[in-house]
Amino acid sequence: MRIILYARVIQMNTRIGAELALAGLFDYLPDVYLYVKDREGRFIAANQSLWKMRGYESEAEMLGKTDLDLHPRYLAERYMAEDRQVIESGTPLPNQIWLVPSQPGELKWFISSKTPLKTASGEVIGIAGVMRDLEKAKSVANSFDAFEKVVNFVLRNYEQPLRVNDLAAMVHLSVSQFDRRFKSLYHITPQQYILRVRLHAACHELLASGGTIAQIATSCGFYDQSYFTKQFRKHLGISPTDYRARYQDSPGQLSDSLGLAPLFAT
């Protein structure tokens, strides 16, 4: 079953109002989190599941705020970067795997999809997004169901050596078939997905633990510190040491944040 969200967004002066037909139906789906933002990143709609998860008493309390108001800077900057990617490209970004710090010491994984909101003339004036808890989500497509165990296996075993041919064998496909189908679903290759999971876990460990760079590299599945540092700098534009120093004031907020940290866009 496919749920289609029809949105009509009207720009008035410098503010954007929204009328969302069917948006209320999402309140009957407690495992689905819906939000809408304008081009400036301000929330202009959120379903009950989301605003409650954020700790608000009503949707109105959340509206007008941005990710910088809701999350530590090290998280907010990633959310805004991905939003800009969707707005600037004008194309949806479906089935992204995101890491969620939910409770103290607990990390959860979500499936996220974002789509641009456009006027009749094609101008992008905002984005809409939905998120689902990976452990609770039931796929709407058989092909996605088949790959769910692969995704979960990587999330639970990223610190171990992982070979694509072993992952392909889990769903009874050749490596080439597996690569094509995985990329069509997640818009990244299996190798890129494994790397992103490891980098994302490393980001968390850099702020949540006192381990050395070498220890974190090993615990997150990288075979040595040099390779870890090279990949970290390539994909985040900063070294692990500098990342830790830049956001060292954020770990105290980590357990309090209910924000979603997306795996990095290509």
C-alpha cells in the first residue's frame, strides 16, 4: 500500500503556510514520523508521533523551530546539509538508513525518506519527510523485505569483516544482481552502505566514549587507524581528532537529543 501525501504550500510575504490534505491520517500510524519544513529549515508541520518524540505537548510548540533549535549542533548540521541536498537537486531521497540516539546509551536505526515540495511552476519551497523505526517497520515491497535482513545484519555486525558476496548469498543473488538491486533500493552501493554505517558509528563513539582514535577505528570495523582517518576525512571533511574537538561540548546533549543523524549523502 502506498500512502500519498498531497501538499499545497502557499507563500505569503516571507512566511510559508501549509495545508496538508490527509496529513492527519499519520496520527493513526504511531510508528511513522512525519514532518514538513520550509526552505529556511523551519518546521511547518509535524505529526503527533514526531512532536511527542521531540518532547513537546503539541504540534504548535514545535512549529517555526529549526534543527538548530532542537538538536546539538553536530547533529543539526548534518540534517540541514541533507535537506539542502534535496532542495537543490529537486529530487526525493528515499530509504536512507539513519542512526537515532533515543535514550541514554541507546542507539536505534530509522528508515527515512525525504521529498521536495514544489509550486505549480516547479519552484522548490520546502521538503516533506517520513521516518520509520527499522526494527518495527514492515516493508511495503517484497524486494525491500528481502533486503531487510541484510541491512539489519550490517547494522548489528559492522565491527566484523563483511564481504559483499556473503551478503548477496543471504538473499540468494549473485554479487552483480545484489549490487544492482541494493543500489536501486537505497541509492548507494553495498560497499558504500557498510562504510557509512561504520563512519556513523565512529562519529557517535568519538563523542560518547574516551577511546583513542585507534581503538575507535578497530571497534567500528576499520582495519587500521590510517585507513579510518583517511575515510573519515574524505566523507566528513575533517579528521576524527578535529571532529572530536569541534563537538566536544555536545556529548552531554547526546542522550537528551531525540534527533535523527542521517548516514552521509554521496
